[in-house]
Amino acid sequence: MEEIKQLIGKELQDFEGKFADAVKSDVPLLDRIMHYIVKRKGKQIRPMFVILSARMFSAEINESTYRAAALVEVLHTATLVHDDVVDDSLERRGFFSVNALWKNKIAVLVGDYLLTKGLLLSLNNNDYKALQILSNAVREMSEGELLQMEKTRKLDIKEEVYFDIIQRKTASLLASACAAGAWSTSASEEITQKMRLFGQKVGIAFQIKDDLFDYGSANIGKPTGIDIREKKMTLPLIYTLQHGSAEQRRHIINIVKNHNKEKDKVNEVISMVNESGGIDYARQKMLQYRDDALAILHEFPENNIRAGLETLVRFTTDRKF
């Protein structure tokens, strides 16, 4: 990540100021909450993808690139605020979530405020293409979340449905980040679509990596079992259910449905997933999507920006957190 920050450090610094300005409000309560959110920002991977995707096709980025990066981050932040309300989560990135500090009603309105600020940022500057790209992502994210909720009730997710869910829920925003960044400097439909596909592949690999964190290994760290407790059907678990005996399937589903708060039962599922080869299978799939993304990237000329993007792609699958 340090290598990437050296490569686009100035752009990231400029972006931070522009993002803070983009979410300012003249309502004191809102401004206080926005300040809290800005100060506790995450790794900013999506804005990095926007900026690097733009720099691939121009020596310098422009104001529409910064607005695209701000729009991506605003929309991402809005979905996180809403997700914390839906999941009744009191923590985000090691800090109190917005709903923990200001309650659900205010958190929902804050998420709505961020969505409208993002839309107006694009509309007021005639960034219609970026708005179209990112609006499609928000639609897909909502569809993916609802599809996951529907399937979680029955615990009957097949692998193809899982990939449909994560393509919508996670990969769509990263795909749109790369597409919007590329469009801001290339104005080429062909390049934009190619970068969208690149981002989609990276986004799917990113989500599978998150799945793997729940089970742990020498490379990943201690297993958490959080996804099992929340009845989330991740790729390692789906593989285990599809390849286990009928008795094994019934046993696992019974634990996930009825004993998901019992630590020893959750650890039993984690052990079964490890023994079934579910971890290795998911890791192979993750690396396949990563390599597919890199193959698309390597269709473009080699330079330091392409190398920076490759480093960022590898970070998404090699990260420890």
C-alpha cells in the first residue's frame, strides 16, 4: 500500500480534501456526524482504483476524476451506514458505528443524506456518465443484499447463486469505480467496459478473501465464525455442503440454523469446512478471479500506473485484514 501511496500520494491527499468538502452540511448535527465519518475513513481502496484507472489513460487526472472518486466513496459510506442499521451492528472499523452513537433513525437519514449528496455532486457538474455507472452499482448492491437475505432464510444457496450475490453486492461497486475512473480520462466506451470487467473480477476475489477470514489459516489468522453466526452462506461453507454426505449437510445446516451462537458448535463447522477442502477450493477460486483481472490489465501498455494497479489487485488477495 505504501508503494501505491507514493505513486498517487498527491492525488489521494487532494481527494481527501475534496471528499470532506463534498459531504459538508450547514446542519450542525449532520456536519458533526460527517466529521466523525471522515476522520474514521477506511483504507480508501475504491478511490485508489478510481484514480489509478484514470491515470492509466492520462498523465494527469481531472476534476471529474476527483468527483468520481468522491461519488464512489460517498455511496460506499452510505451503504455501510445503512448496513450497520440493518445488521444492528454497533461497531465499524474498530470504532462505534453511526447508529451506535446517534441511533437508527438518525443513521438512516445520514445514509440518505450521503446518497443525495453523491447524486447532486454528479448532477451539478454534468457528470452524467459517472452517475449512470454508479447508479447501476447501487441498484445491483440493493438487489444482491435482498437476494442474500432471501436465500439465507432457506440456507439453500448453490455456488452459481453465491457468485450472483457477490457480483451484485460487492463486486459491482469496485467494477463501477474502475469504469468511472477510466471514463473520466479516456471517454472511451470500450476502455470503460474493459475496466469495469477488470474491477468486477477484482471485487469477486476481494469478497472471497473476506469469506476466508471467517475460517482462518496460517496465512489468514484466527478463525472468527462471524459469518456462521450471522447465517451467511460463504463459498467455503457452500463447497462443504455440496460435497458432504446427506448426514453431514443436515448436521451443518442444523448448527447454522439453531446453534449458531454456540462457540463450540461454530468451531465444529469451521473444522468440517477445513477438513472438506472448502478453504483450498475457495482460495483457488479467489486466485483464478485475481489472475483473470490481471490478464485484462495486461492488455494495456506496461507502465508504473499499471504496476500500481497490479500491486493493488494483489493486496486485495494477500491482505491480512
